[in-house]
Amino acid sequence: MIHSLAGGVIRDMKICDFAKVELSNGMSEVRWYINPFLQLKVGDKVLVPVGIKNELVEAIVLKIERNVNEQVAPVPIKRAKEIFKIIEK
């Protein structure tokens, strides 16, 4: 925690792992998701929530970014969804 010169407190930064995935819905859609799994690797198949109803869709992991703070996250952390499950390793 960092204190400002005015006596206030600057909030702590959130740090997350992110995964860039390509959805297997036939549209070659690429999205970023928060990655809660330490063992996830590029090429793994995963289930991710999509849309308002969070329907689970199969996807392939294209890239993993580790220890990303919220200032440089590829998507806003508050709006990002999490990978639901690893299907294959």
C-alpha cells in the first residue's frame, strides 16, 4: 500500500493472469479471459463463458500473460470473465 503526500491512501493494484483464446464457434473470435489455473499452457482446450447468459463455449489458448496489473491489463479486470475449466492438456 502506498501513501500519497496529501495523507490519503492509494489503493492496491490487482494482479491477474490472462489468457488469449480463440473461440471454437466457427467465427474465429479472439478474446481475453482471466486465467485462474497455474497449469494452463498454450494449446490447451478450455471452456469459457460467452455473452450475457454466460453460455460455455470451447476455445483454444493462444497466449498467456502472467502477473498483469490492472493498469496494463488487456481488458478491464472488473469486466473480464474467468476461464471456467480446462478440457484437455
